[in-house]
Amino acid sequence: MRVLLVEDDLPLGNSLARVLRDQGLPTLWVRGCTEARQFLEQEAFELVLLDIVLPDGSGLDVLAWLRRRELDVPVMMLTARDAVSDRVTGLDAGADDYLPKPFAMEELLSRIRVLLRRRGRQLSAVWTVGTLSIDTTRRTVSVDGQPVTLSAREYGILSVLAADPGRVMTRLEIENTLSLTETTESNTLDVHVYNLRRKIGAQRITTVRGVGYALEKA
């Protein structure tokens, strides 16, 4: 369950990305139209949070591009334009929701839950994959009912994989989603995955050589 956040404001973007990840929603943050189109073409997302005024164009153009390609991912517009005419324009262009700035984080999270429920993907605080349990509110993990202590990076990697069990996540997807600063040539990701396997069971994470990793469904 991945979120694409398209927001050029640095403080707001940092804050939103952190809150979403803390809620157990792996989030990729980009700051312009070009990057947004690039990732939407290459990767799958469950939700797009889209600003309208961006450095290289309008979020409405990204929205129109999405709908022309018949990509039905839910889109919530986040913008300082709060006139009724602006909201109508955004919704008529294909947005699923429209939230004017400034907004309360609690309202944003509530609206996200509504959009995900509409797609039949109930946003639960506890994710269960076989005997592995992840409480995304408390950021705790247990295996066979026993608590497991993970580092922040290990928890982040596990939450990315657990968002879509069975799906192979590429190294680049994991690094982008978690905003890893290491280069793709670094073995830092491999070290984190190795340590994660030791703690939750090596058989739970599959390596697909040359591609990435997947969390086994059971």
C-alpha cells in the first residue's frame, strides 16, 4: 500500500512524508510534475496526494495525464486554492477528493482512510502476514506472538514489503520509498535485509536476484 506525495514545499513535504510513514503508509515524495509522471509510469501506488502549483507545471495536468492513461489510482488534491470554483475544477478533472491548505493532519488521515476503504482496501492499524504481525500505530512487530525489536530502518523495509505481500519490490522502489541516501551500488540495503531476516525468520523474505525482495504471504 504505497502513497505518492507530490509536494514542492520542503517543510510541508517532510512533515507529510514522516506522518504517513509513521502511520504505516510507505510514501515516496517527489517535488514536481516530471518526477510524478516518471514514477507513476514505472511503479504502482494505492494513492496520490497531489499539489496543484508545482515548479514545473500544474498538478491538474498530472491528473489529466493520469486519467487519459486510464490509471484509476485515487487522487487527493492538496492546495492553497480553496475557492469553490477551484474545487469544482479539480473534482471535474478526475480528483477523488480535494483538501485545501492549511489542513489538520487528523483530517488528512481520515480522508485517506475513506479513499482506501472505497477501493476495498480497509486501512487497518495491524497488518498480519502469516504469523507475522505489524502494529503500524505503535510501530511494533511480533512473530508467533513474541515481540521482535527492529531498528528504524529494518522496520521501514519490513513495512514496505508487508504493504503488498508476495509482490517483488525492486531495490530502487525500496530505496526511493524510504528515502535511503545510499547509492544502488551500496550493500547497505542488503545488510539491513540480512539483519531483518535474522529477527523475523530468513524464510519470510525472498530474494529475486537482480530485482529485489518479497515478503512471503504465509
